[in-house]
Amino acid sequence: MPERLRFVHAMLRRSQIDTYADFIFLAEEWEGQPTNNETSKSDFAGWFDLDHLPENIAPYIRHIVENYRAGKFYSEFGLDAA
């Protein structure tokens, strides 16, 4: 339900292929299990405590989490690479 989502961060990032605008929302209540619909990019999906994230988390995801925890609502990732 959209009313149960809270905006927490926006990020502009560049990959080797394209530039993306990511908008991150916090779901404080959730029912069900996450589903991995991009098996070519990830081995699994799951719920993790922010203090116990998997070691192999994508660098841009770690960047989002660090900025969220610091209370920053906007960041950039990979824009210094041309």
C-alpha cells in the first residue's frame, strides 16, 4: 500500500551502460517474502537488518544504505567516471 511507504533517498548514478535516477522508499510494514526477478544479477532476495547486510551487496546499494543511515536524502554514485 502506497500510504505505508516513506520516501527516504534519491540517488543519481551512472553505470557502464547508462545513467539512472533511483528513488528509495522505506516499507515499515510488509507481508510476504521478497522475490528475486533478476536472477542474472543476484543470487537471492531477502530481508536483512541494516547492521547485518550480506558481504556481497552491490556497491551502489551499500552507498544508499550509508546515506540513508546518515540522514541524507540525496546522493550521487559513479558520476565522476566518464
